[in-house]
Amino acid sequence: MASLKELKGRINSVKSTQKITKAKQMVAAAKLRRAQAAAEAGRPYALRLAKVMASLAGKVSGEGAPRLLAGTGSSERHLLVVVNTDKGLCGGLNANVVKEAKAKARELIAAGKKVDFYLVGRKGRAPLRREFGDAVSKQFDTSEVRTPGFTEAEAIADELIALFGEGRFDVAHLIYPVFKSALAQEPVVNQLIPVPAPEVADTSTSAVEYEPDEEEILTELLPRYIKTQLFGALLEREASEQGASMTAMDNATRNAGELIDKLTIQYNRSRQAAITTELIEIIAGAEAL
């Protein structure tokens, strides 16, 4: 059984930890409001851009289609762009994203495809490298940026488009967490390159004349669409990270409180037992005299 001094030390240690988790919970809650607002504000823009893409893509086909839309004509080499956080203490968020990435990679490998990884964020590198080794060779570091934004999304998109132009892969998939609430963040897998024909079509029947022509507009618009998708993924990541962190720190704070209560009860019982033992010894000594 632990001594009274050891129990007192454990209680003080858990109390110190509880103060830290409580502070982190409050910080995450404050950051969550801004991150959630940014993620929700970016969704309508992405939806509207998808409608424009649908309208243009429907008018362009065959040899006239840009390469980012038509693809390479092959689907043998796949690149998984995995968006994780740079910091921990956010529950199972990163583990769930890594799990989704592993499942997608195994599915592609089982189908005879070659798979490589492009990692955004620090968390997730180690578990993916343990299983896939040299396939995890490309990464983009966002740890030195306080709040990753469109500048980082643009840099990632430019690098991916350059790799696609060099023939390093045929298809790229974007894997990232989508913020639903502080209690729920769901990893999703979307095809990024070549740009898939958007499901949201423009139902307007009015005639639209494009100047310049559709091919030229798409050539300019497709890279912007990819950048927008990556920007949205970064915004969703930030909101998901803060929501998961707030929930994890709240659970940790409550667990610390329960542990403090248990240790306090154990300390009081041990202290009472020690006092009782001393009293018995005193009484027994007095009777012996």
C-alpha cells in the first residue's frame, strides 16, 4: 500500500495535470469558434465553384478537355494526400484519418495499383511509414504556420499539379477530417486530380456565352478549384482539431477529478488507519504500565 506521502504527492500531481487540461480546454473552445466559422464560411464558395465547374465541364470533352480534367488516360499510380494535424492531444482525430488512409491504400494495392503518400501535418507520418515505408516520401510542413490558410493551400496545390504534370501519378485522392460538431469529426476521401465531374450541375436553362472559350476558362479555373479544395480541407482540419481537442481535454479534466476523489478517499482511509494504529499502540503501552 502506498504511504501517505506518496498519496499526497500523487494527488498534487493529478491536480496540476487537471489545471493544464482545463486551461487547454478553454483555449480550444475559444479557437473553435473562429475555426468553425471559417470552415462554414468556405463551404458555400466551394459549392458555387462546383456548379460553375459542372456547367463548363459539360461543354468540354474529348481532346479539347484540359489534362487536369481529362486525366492521363491511366489509373495505375495513385497519390493519397493525407491531411493530419501538427499537434496531438485531440483524441482519436488523427488515428481516424490515418485509419481511413490505410484502408484506401490497402484497397488500391489489392486492386494492383501503385500507391504513394503526400502528407500534410506531422501527426500520421510515423504510423503510415511503419506500414508503407518508402511510399511515404512527400510531405508539406504546416507546423511553423500559426493558422494555415490559402497561401499554404496554394503551395500544396502547385506542388501536386507539378507532380501530375511530370507524370508522377495518375490519380490523387484527398483524405481529411470534416468538422460536424465538437463531438464528431468524420474523415472523408475525395478524388482531387484529375478533377472529377462535379455532382452538382447547373440546372439553369438560359443560354450562356463564355468569353474566352470554355477550354481557356477551365485551364484557368481547374487549378483554382484544386486550391479551393485544399483550402477547405485545411479549414476543416483546424475546426476538427479544436473540436476534438476541446472534447478530449474536457474528458481528461473530468477523469482527473474522479481520480483525485478516489485518491483523496484512499488518503483519508490510510491516514485514519495510521491514527487508529497509533492510538492502539498508546493505549496498549499505557495498560502495560
